[in-house]
Amino acid sequence: MAHRLIKDNQTTGVAIQDWTVLSYKTSILNSQEIDTASADLGIPIPEMIFGNNFLSIEHKSSGFKLEFKALPALAMVDQSSTSSDKIKVSYAREWFEKRSMANHEHITDVVKPYDWTYTTKYNGSNVSTSTTNKDRLKFEPTTEESIDIEQLKRPDPILFYDENILFEDELADNGTAVLSTKVRVMPSCLFILLRFFLRVDDVLFRIYDTRIYHRFGTNTVIRECSTRESSYLDTRARIPRSKGDDLSLLLDSNWISSQLPDQESYVEVLHLE
Amino acid sequence: MVLDLDACIESLFQRQLLAESVIKEICEKTKELLMTESNVVHIKAPVTVVGDIHGQFYDLLEIFKIGGYCPDTNYLFLGDYVDRGLYSVETISILTCLKLRYPERVQLVRGNHESRAVTSTYGFYTECMKKYGTSDVWHYFTDLFDYLTLSVVIDNMIFCVHGGLSPSIHTIDQIKVIDRFKEIPHEGPMADLVWSDPDPGREEFAVSPRGAGYTFGSMVVEKFLHENRMDHILRAHQLCMEGFQVLFDDQLSTVWSAPNYCYRCGNLASILEIGVEGERHFNVFEAAPENERPTPAEAQRALFSNGVPAGLFSNGGSNGAGVGGGGPNGSNGAMTFAGGANGSNGGIDATQDAIHYFL
């Protein structure tokens, strides 16, 4: 399959058939950009915010284009009044009790509630511009289509591979929250994994995955989304005994992913014109 | 054997790790020295202030090149020496040696990463195990961390701390009475000093939505400075793209000294040079040039040399392209947790490893 690799300063990618896959990486946002983004979103921005990075796939003849970016993902972080009550750091109770003893109850000012774990169900920004009908090029629920995992397991040559971190925050050293993309393009198909990975030390693990799959020559793009989570202790108990006190598996999102039970998932399909 | 500190410092500058027994002795002696320091150390300008380094040893070498070497330049380090970068052991080894060798000219403040709990998750513990084969070195250093001072005051004018202010602390004297010789607690003034962050959008203290920790606003800064007759707060702790940030009408500065943080953020770093008149100059710099870093093979060896405290350059000098420099967010950035899913290569040139067949 004829393809052309794309590489300039900050962009890498591949053009294959009627498709263009691009990954753009640059530095974290500067203070001014952070102030603007924070004001727009209404929440503090994660410590490492690659707000200008993106992964995009575009299908020229249909006008289909899907992008993955940090700021639209952060716009979906829960800001409801109870959003910051759902998960607290492991020592929050102790902290509040001792604080009362120190007579700091007068400090009642809590930063406007938001989900400080930056959990997001973002599954990409559909920025398609259909030339014929703007109601086309939308993802619709399906029970008939699914991603061809067997094909993806074949060791076909990979023409283009890339990883791109969109944001990362270590939750003031209480864990980690990372949103990142991976993409691989093979002669027969392209495949994307957008993953939100959360570890709150001594509290929980959570993985929200979005997978995008297109087999070249077909007219469908498939999107599968899943949400999974498990308590920190249950997950830690799954570390093989042979590892002893070595907890480094808990830092490996791939291992965590292999251990978390499925909770909820759905499949969508989009028809190219 | 008599401890030869100059030789230790020299070999660290040559990227040679110290033997475990030497580290033990240095940590013991440094503890004795630090025990005599107050929770608030008073020093005089001129002094060069360094923020978070996080194991980016090659950038620390760059700092000495830019800011001058000890003892010609006085240094105040604001904590977070270890974790995340690849060379926490080298970084804390050289800083400890310099402190012991030039106690009046080098000040080391405690950061939130100078703690057993945090270093067991964020890299320092793993690095010690990989470079020495046992956790002993980690124990020596983390025991030493309990002795580091909490704050420094420059010329009675500038209050320096790793994180920020605490609602339990109104005066400098209240810091002096903290029992600091212990692991950093989750709560209380000692925790606040190493953890809290300024919030330019508020006036008072506020509780973080995480359920622990404070942010402090403009009135808090104003009151603290007024009450203690000072004119500036200087702290580290927060990554910023520009390498420094000045807030609250020039009453508070953040200095950040880890360029291209975690080998992928693409940020600048700075050191803050404070002159005898109290004038402040941020000396901004980028990540150390790649040709001054170890080659990929050398970086790997440094990480995987189990039980062998060999130097980073045990096989000779450094040549060729470096690792760990990388571009912003570069796919060749070596990761903190070696052996994890993130290898030292990637991108479009190496596409047949198992890692590329993610599902």
C-alpha cells in the first residue's frame, strides 16, 4: 500500500489512501495560555498541559475529521456542586479532623468544586465538514459492528506509530491522571487508543478508553468506548506474590488495564460518504 | 579511611557514583551538621536560588556552569532534588557533599519530595534499587531528609520556602518551634510549608478540592510580609513554562529549575540571582545540550547496573546523540520508571516492537 510519511519540526504523520494521520507535539502551555484556558474552562489546569498538542485523522473525500485535544477533554470535567466530593485523597478525613483541632474551621473557602481527578469521558472532537449533508458523518450507536481485534493482533508491518500526551497531573503527589493517545497505521487499517488513566494512591484506579478503528477500503469508522475502575487495594492484591514488596506494576497503565474489570462500554459507527 | 569530600565532589562531577559506604558516612556527618541548623536559617546576599531539580542531574551541571561553582557562588536550593528525573542519586549525592563541604555557602531546604512516602512512588526508591541493588542508599538519604531545614531568610527581607504559607503560621518564630526532625506529616504547618500553592485569584486561604492542602491568596501574603517586616516570598514547587513566575504585585516569586521537565514538557528553567542590594535577576536557561548527556546505551546502563555502583561513564566518554534531552514531549525521552511500557525509543523509526502493537 503506497503511503507517505510526514515529518517536520513538531508534526509527524502518514498519508495513506485518502487518509491523513497527524500528530503534533509541542511544549506545555505558557502562563498566558494557561490563564486564558483556565478562565474559559472555569477550573485549574493540570500541571502538565500540552494544550496545543493534537492527534488528528482526516478522510479527504468525505470531509470526515476527528481530533484529540486536551482542552475539549478538560471541558468535560465535572464541575457540579458535588463533583469534588466523589473522590478524596486517602488522608482527607484525618486532614479535616486535625484541622478542626488546630482551629482552622474559619477557612471555609473551598476552591470552586470540580472533579480534581480530571476524569473525562471525552472521546474525540468530530470536526468533520461534510460537503453534501451536515447530518452525515456522525457516530451512531451500533450493535452490528465491532473492532476487528484479530486483525489488530496480526504482526503486520506498522507504517506509522505515535504516542502523544495531552495532559498529565500528579494530583499533588497523590497519584496520577493522564490523557494520552496512541496510534498505529498498518497497510490494512488504522487504530487509535485514547486513554484516560487515573491512579489515586490508596483509593482507586480508573481507565476510560476510546478506540477508533478503520479498515481501509470500507466506508465505516468504528468507535468503542469503555469505562473501568477498581479500588486500589483490590488491584494491589492482584500483584503476583513473586513480586514481593515491589509495587512498580501499579505504575504501569498496561498492567493495570489488564487487571481492571469491565464496567460499561458501547460501540458506535460512522459512515463515510 | 578519612573522608575526602573534594574527591567525592570531583568524581560526582565526573558522573561517577559514590560507594554505598561513602554515602552512609556523608549522610551521617551531614545529619550532625543539619541538626544544628534552625528551622529558619538566616543568610546574606549575594546568593543564587535554585528551584525544583527532580533528578535532572545534567541540568544541575548546567546550573553550575551558568551560575558559577561552589564556593565562588553561594547557593540556596529550595527542595525537590529527587524523583521523576533519571539521576536523583547523583543529584542528591552532589548536593549533600557540597553542603557538607561548604556549610555556610550552600543551603538545602526541604521539599515535599524529600520524604519516604513520596520517594517510594515517584522514582527515587526505584532508582536507588537499580543503581545499588539494595534500598540502603535510599534509607541513608531519606533519613537525612528528616534533618533538612524548612525555610531560609535572606537579609531579613526575603522569606524562602519550598511550597508556601500556612494558616498556622503568622510569624517566623512560629516556624522556629516546629519539631521538624521527622517524616513530613499529611497535615499541619510543616506540611503546608512544603505543599501549599499561591492562588492569584483569591485573597485568603482556601481548601483544595482534593480534601487536603491549602492555597493562599494576596491578603495572606500581604499580612505575612507586613507582620514579619519582609518584602518578598520566594518559593519553588510549581512547574511554569517560562521557568519563573512573579505574583501578587511582585511580592512573591516562583523559581523552577528543571528545564524540559520529565524530558518532555519543553519548558524553560531559571535560577534567581539575588544581589547585595536585594535586586533579583532570573537567569533563564534551557535543557542541557544533548551532546553533554549520556548516550542511550549509557543511560540504560546507568539504570540497569544492578548492584554495581559504576559511574555513568564507566565505559569511557560520551559521544553521539544523547537520550533524555529530546525535544518537547519527545518520543525518545527516557522515562522515570525504566522497564515500564515506555521504552527509550519510539516514533516512526522503530515500529516493530511489541509496544507498538497496543490494543
